[in-house]
Amino acid sequence: MISVTRLNGTQMWLNALLIETVEETPDTYITLVTGKRLIVLEKAVDIIVLVKQYNQEIGVNNATIKVQQMEESP
């Protein structure tokens, strides 16, 4: 989960694996795979950093590399 701030200043925890897109127009919109859209105070680049950190913490990157290696071996 990553922490984001709603427009009213309250903190919200969001499952980073459900994020489909992040856009800044100038408000930052997070679109989830469910189609739900959220507006947050953080900048898009900050959200992207949080998602990358979260993926590293839970080992998504390592798991992906391991699967690729298994698929490539004869």
C-alpha cells in the first residue's frame, strides 16, 4: 500500500498494484484498474516513485526476473 493525500487533506492508503495510470492535468489523477479515479495532492512523479518503491519492497521486480529466467532456460 502507498500513502496518498486526498484534496481535503486526509491521508488514504491505496493498493499500488491496482493503479493503471497516473496523470497530472494540473491535478493528479490516479486511475485504478477498476475504472475508479482519484484526485490526490501529490505530484505524478512522486506517486510513480512510491509505486516503484512498493514494488521493490514486495519483490515484484525479483519475481518477474525469476519467471523470465525460467521461461528462457531450455
